[in-house]
Amino acid sequence: MKICHAALIGIGGFGVEHVNMMQKLAEEGSLQVVAFTEPNVDAHQESYNKLTALGVVHYTNHVEMLTHHPDIDFVTIATPIATHKPMCIQAMQMGFHVLVEKPPAITIQDLDEMIAVQRETGRLCQVNFQNTSGQAFRSLLEKLGSGALGQVEHVVGIGRWKRSRAYYDRTRWAGKLVNDGQYVLDGTFNNPFAHLLHNCLLAAGVEGTPNMYPQSVQAELYHVNDIEGDDVSCIRAIMDNGIGVHFYAMLCYEGSEEPSIAVYGTEGEAHWNYENKLTLRTRKGEEELAFGPVDLIHNMYANLIDAIENPGKPLFSPLEACRSFVLVSNGTYESARVVHAIPGKFMIEQPAGKSTVRLLPDLSEKMEDVAARRQLYSEYPFPWAEPSHPFPMKGYQRFKLPADMMQT
Ligand SMILES: NC(=O)c1ccc[n+]([C@@H]2O[C@H](COP(=O)([O-])OP(=O)(O)OC[C@H]3O[C@@H](n4cnc5c(N)ncnc54)[C@H](O)[C@@H]3O)[C@@H](O)[C@H]2O)c1
């Protein structure tokens, strides 16, 4: 059988992970890397050297690259978020399968355009929500589907990390809502904790229905850093099947915790975390499933290659399965209306290597308690928190950034 041929767009930033993975797969003999596009090679010399050492051809324009290499089976798109839609559409219309970084799109209208092209062209489009591919999470979905927890009522996700100023200074679009006139909506749930929110929403679609959409979304957005977007968020999404998804995230946590999801049903509860660990507590007792370290990105490539070679094999993270994520993301901005600045008196700023980091001690200390109560921050209440209203999502088809956010 012919080995899959692949190309990469974007070799810096998170593209480095794709360069390394492609190099690994090429060494394993399961992939031939043919070409890559990167307009700024001077800044990414190490990746450039790795790829050219494999004989991979360099381009500065992805359309030129794809035109010159009709032999490519799939192209990985690891570029800034706003470029995903045009690149995915071009690649699929030119006949290529795609592995695109998350989030696939910012707005539901963009995602729906991408889904329409994907259906028309019959190409595969895997979204690199790599946390969908670990055995512990796959087991969680299976257990939920088989009714191990009875009727699921609530899904609660908690993400607590810290990000220094250097993180926001690393690239022009970091922390922005709009960049070069295009929506970016960079923030907790659209970027670092996108995997967590996406997995929460997949866990809420337990009845074998992958596309479980939100009925309503209520959310609060805040920042402690001087950015347009959020570094503190909470979301309550009520899904069409009545399940409540409660999501809490912060990038100004004093320590660092593995993001985790708890699922509560009428017959028990399940706890999953990024360490590929799943614990079930039901009337039968406690069951712990620890699968150990796993190479999630390898899983995503292997799954796409398998689906290309064996038509009909399901993808871990097809484009369509991201509709719920993008709807909840859009609904979050519709409900929050404003990204509130948390006053300086509530935060502390300290050195972090050559950079600095801002921390929010009261939320660091109390986030687990807020999540256990399934409250929004203004309901808890924190003195810096501002209430929002639920936003109805039925029939929602078009996102436009609330006017107050455009002025930030
Ligand atoms: N899956 C994950 O866990 C994970 C983690 C981090 C980031 N990401 C995602 O990866 C994507 C890229 O994020 P980043 O922080 O690496 O971005 P970035 O701004 O660092 O850009 C990545 C690379 O794309 C290149 N690039 C930009 N425009 C290009 C173009 N038109 N053609 C070719 N190359 C181009 C840049 O020069 C750079 O090398 C985002 O979607 C982000 O959300 C995913």
C-alpha cells in the first residue's frame, strides 16, 4: 500500500509539534512528508532544518505548494486561528484531506461554511482536538453511552494554569479579540482550554448523539492581564438534552493543575483528567482506569491516516463534531457582552523568569468550591464579578462581536 503523503502549513509556534510528529512518522515509515509552507523561516530555523534534512520542499505560499504537489494526501494547517477557514476550504476544494489546528473556526457561520465544503468535496477534516483521542476519554464516552452513570445531569470542567506576560507577547494575535480586522477571540476556552470545553461538550452528548447543541449559554468573562480577551471565564451551557455543562477556567492560577472533567449522573459520577486517567464511582464501587502517558498528537495522525486508507473509519475529531464547541464559544460572548477588567487590588504580580505573571489568589483558592456549587463567579459571589444573562441559542446561525467588546 502507498504511504500517505503529507504537507505542513506553519512550522513555528505549535507548528513545531507537527514538525516533530511528521519527522517521527517519516522515520517510522508511516508518512512521507513532501512540502511545507512558512513565510518566516528566519524565525524558525530549527524546524526548517529538520524538514529540509528530510528532503521536504519549502514554499512561502500554501496555494503554490498545493498546486505543485497534487500527490499530497493531507495537509496539516498549524497557522493562526483566523487563517484556518480560508486555508481549509482551499485545501479541500483542491482535493486534499486536512488536519487543522483547533479551534477550526471562530464563528458558527465560518464553521458552517467549512462543513458545507467538507460535505461537498467529501474530503476528511480532522480538527486537532487531540484530547479526544486518549483511551481514558474514549472509555468515558463509552461508559456514558452505555448508561454506566444512569441519566447524566451535569458536566463540570475545571482548567487552572498560569500564563506570563511573555505568553501574550509571543505572537501578534495573542490575547486579542480582533486582529487585522478579523475575529480571533483568543482567550481561555478558545485557546489553551479549548480541549477542556470541547471534551465537556462531547461528554454532554451522551446518548450517542455527537452533535448535542446548546439551548442557552450564560457566561462571564474577565481579564487580569492587559489584553482584549479573557484570562478568567465561567460558562453555564444548558444543552438540548437538558444536561448542564459548567466550565471554569483561569490563566492566573497560583499553581498548576491537570485540567479535569467531572460527570454527574443519577447512578454515579466519573472523573477524567489530562493525565489519561478515569475514575468511576457508582453503586458498584470505585473503578480506576489509568492508561499512562500517551502521545495524543500521534493518535490524531494515525487516526486520520487510517481513515484515509480505510474509507468509512471514523475520525476522533471531525469538523462537524466542533459545532457545539463553536456555538458555546459564540454564545459565551453573546451572554457576557463585556470582558471585565478585574481591579488591580485583587491580583498580585510577580516575576516569572524574564517575564512577569499576574495571579488571582481568591479565585485560585476557591475555584473548586465554585465548581462544586456549579455557580457563576457573580453568583458565588466574588467582589470583582459582574452578572450576565442567559443567551438563547436555538436556531443561532451568525455571530457578531457585541459592540462593547469592539471598543476595548
Ligand atoms: N492542539 C494544541 O494543543 C495547541 C496548542 C497551542 C496552539 N494550538 C493552535 O495552533 C495554532 C497556531 O498557534 P500558534 O500559537 O503556533 O500561532 P503562531 O502565530 O505562532 O503561528 C504558527 C506558525 O504559522 C506561521 N504562519 C502564519 N501565517 C501563515 C501563512 N499565511 N502561511 C504559512 N504559515 C503561516 C507562522 O509564521 C508560525 O510559524 C492555533 O490554532 C492554536 O490555537 C494548538
